[in-house]
Amino acid sequence: MMAANDRPVADAVRGHWVDRHAPAAVRPYLRLARIERPIGWWLLLLPCWWSASLAAIAAGRIGPDAWHLVLFLVGAVAMRGAGSTYNDIADRDLDARVERTRLRPLPSGRLRVRHALAFLAVQALVGLAVLLQFNRFAILVGIASLAPVAIYPFMKRVMPVPQLVLGLAFAWGALMGWACLLGRLDAPALWLYAGAIAWVIGYDTIYAVQDIEDDEIAGIKSSARFFGTRVREAVAACFLVTVLCLGLALRGAGAGPVGLLGLALFAGHLAWQVWRLEPRDGAGALRLFRANRDAGLILFAGLTLDAIWQGLA
């Protein structure tokens, strides 16, 4: 029988192999890295893939660099795990006061802080090994991403919308794909980054709907609390900015009809999320939050097919 403090957290994927098959000694580390919640690394990965495909369109390549896509996947899993571990170390006292997070490995007592720090170092080394496969400019861009990652856990104590800093960190991949292929940053990459930031703020506001009541008790700031009864309108505004900025990015990179169709389908998915969002429905909010993986894959498919189409033309 599973110990009371070894139960999965509320937003974990039910029946995940981590909870069913991973050895008890390893399970807390896998949970610390959020392996049983893969949506996080998907959302970190997708802007990287968007950027790789958009750069391919701009460079006239037949699709994105496949090796870069693989490296981004490995790096996203490693760095999402490292970021989550760092976040849990910084937030362990706050997490103990929130129902959804009190069963995380540190507040539940399943791991000691020194063990979490060692695990953080291992994951960071994997991320560094991935980063060193790219050109010098991309390496410098990747290192710069550590600044928003480092300050994000503390922003929920002082900022009414800490999701803005989360967006700066989680959208960073929108710069990386372009930098890795072209060795520089141009306007389309910057527009893509701006759009990805707005996307992160929007979907994480949906995610924060789950914790509104507990966050109020614990004194944790979030965009869902800040926007209150206007949370749906706020998410709609974020997603509108997302689509507008991505449109400018695609135009600047020379995307064709296939890429624009991908953007239109992506925009339709975001509109569906806004329509379905209920400010007091935590379970529904979690489902909508997770649906952003599918939205991001739709856009990636459109950009990739556009690069292939134009490259073969």
C-alpha cells in the first residue's frame, strides 16, 4: 500500500508509470522533475520547435534541422526538471500550505533539500551538455535564459502577475531555434518570443484557476487572483496578443499559406479554450491547460509543412 505522503499530487497524470512502476526510492526524484506531468516539458519544448521550423522557412530549408529537434526535446525534459526542482526548493514552505502541492517530495518529507540540490545539479549538467552542441551565439542565448528562471520562484511573493516572469523563461525556446540555425536573432524570432510569452501568461492563468482559494489563504500572488472575475477576458486578451505577434513573426519569416493555416487552426484552438473556461472549475481548467500541447503541435505541424512545401517548390 502506498504511504500517505507518497500519493501523487492532484494534477499528476493518473496511472502514470512513475506512480505504478518506478522504485519507491527513485519515485520522489522523478516527481521532483515532474516526469509524471509531461505537459510541462511539452510547453517548454514547443516554442523551440516553432522557432526551428520558422527559421527553416526563413532560410529556405526543407524542414527544420532534425538533430536540433531531438536536442531540444532532451534539453526541454532536463531543464524543465531542473527548473521544477529549483522551484520546489524555493517554494517548499509555500507548497506545504496549498492543497494541490503539499504532497510534493519536499513539503511531504519524502526528500531532503540536500538531495534535491544534488539532483538539480545532475539535471543542469544534462542541459548544459545539450546546449554545448550548438553554435557559440546560441550557447550565449541559452545561458541568458537562466536569469528569468532564477527569479521566477520569488515573484509570486511580490508580483500580482508572476506569470509574466514565467513567460520570459518558458518562451525562451522561441529564440533558441532561430539562434541555433542562423547564429543570430532577427525580428521574426523576437515577435515569436513575444507571442510565446503572451501564450504562457494565458495558459498559466488558466492553470492558476485551480489554486485561487488556496493561494488567497497562503498569500500567494497569481494572475488568476489578480484578474478575478475577469479571468476569461484576461486570457482572451493574452491569446489575442499571442496570435497577433505570431502573425507578425510568420510574415517576417516569409511563411506561406500552409503556415498561416497552422496559425489559424492554433488561434481557433485558443478561442475554444476561452469559450470553455469557467473561473471556478479547477478540474476543467486543468484539462484546458493540458490542451495547449495539442494547440502548440498544430502550429508546429503547420510551420514544418510550410517549410517543407516551400523548400521543395
